[in-house]
Amino acid sequence: FFFFSLVNKALTMKLYIAITLLSAASAFAPTQTNNRHASTVLFMAEGDVQPLRIGTRGSPLAMAQAFETRRRLQEKFPELCEDGAIEICVMKTQGDMILDKSLMELGGKGLFTKELDTALLGNEVDICVHSMKDVPTWLPDGTILPCNLPREDTNDAFIAGNPNWKRIEDLPDGSVIGTASLRRQAQILAKNPTLKCVNFRGNVQTRLRKLDDGVVDATLLAIAGLKRMDMDKCATAVLDWEEMLPAVAQGAIGIQCRSDDERSLKYIQALNHEE
């Protein structure tokens, strides 16, 4: 009996060592994934469904625009209402990750689209949803942008930390305005050269929180983005073009796909707003 007990203990110990070694090896094995950009996939397809994969940034505004695109697609195409027929693939871009420098210092508009372009050309997503004012003039070879959704209000919103300040002209001399936009800075300083413009980046919620915390006295945002998130009541005033000329393509959502992807092209061309 004693002999068999020793044999059992030896076998148990060998089995334990083998399992431990296998576990350790699997822990260091490379993870298999089809996404090189660490995207998060929402509403993943199941079974044999070939989903339409929507690439988007992860900010609340970008997500609102992706969900609007999904809604419009499902209204036009009943087959896209099936479970898993549309996947939303969330990605971080360089512009989202580096917030302590202005866009001009980092290289310009392409900072918000490069990772999405790469995923599109790598067949990791089928379409990409963009704020058109973030899209560079030239698209990467092999991609097209055949669709713009109906355009929202193009104006800028003025948001002040003091309810008595209704316009930029109401700000006391030396006030601090949070904006990373050279366009806005130039127009603000033309109105009052004593005002100070400071780099102010991050998503809408982050900027409004900084305003509430007193980091700046006021800021400007596109009213289109606030409307898309049902946050337009945060605006102190909506500025006319004579007060603040907006960015080119402000308020427009564009949808990009591969130039040879007839399936995606069929879907998004149906959403294009001619006007």
C-alpha cells in the first residue's frame, strides 16, 4: 500500500508540473487577433453573418456619429437590422492620445484619420465615419468618400464660465479662452488683443469640465457636435458667421470606403445627401 501511495504521489506531482508548464507557456503565447490597432468591437456578428464593419474614433461625439450612420443604414436596408449585421469598431487615433500639443505642432488634420485609413485599407473595417473638418484634402489611394450625411448647423458656439458674458466682446481684458484652433484664435485676438488663447484639447465633455473647473474663462465649440449629443443647451450663444467664421466642412459627416468595395459602396451611396 505504501508503495502504491508513493507512485500516486509521484504521478500527481508530474501531472501538476505539466499543467503548470502548459499554463505558463500559454500565458506568454501571442494573442491571435485580426486587429492591429487595438480596436474595440461593439455588437459583434455571430455565426455566418458577414457584418458591415463601421470604423470610428471612440469619443462620445464620434460614437454619436457612428450610431447615426448605423440608424440611417438600418432605415434604408432591412437586412442590416438583423443581429450582428453591423459591427462598430472603435479605434484610438494619434490625435486622441496626444492632447498636450496643438494639432499644428503634431502635423495637422490627418492625426484623426490615419489609423482609420490603415484599418480600412487592411480590410479590418468596411467603412469609416468622419467629421469632415478633420479629413485631409487628399484621401489615401484605394479609398473614396462618396457619402455625406445631411449637414448640421455650421456655426460655432460660445460657452462662458460667467453667465453675464454673452459674446466674446463681453469678456474682460486678459480673459483666458480655451481653443487649439488657429482659425478661432485669429478671430478672437482680432476682436480683443488682450485676450489669452491657450491650448484646449480633448473631447467635448473634457473641455466643458475644464471650463467648469475654472481652467479657462470661456471656450468655443462647433454647435453641430453639441446638437448631435443633445448638449446644445450648454452653449451660452451661437455665433453668426460675422462673429466667428466656421471651419471648412464644419457640421458635415463623411463616410469613407475602399474604392473596390462594391458592397459597402452600395450601402453608403444610398445615404448620400446631394445638397
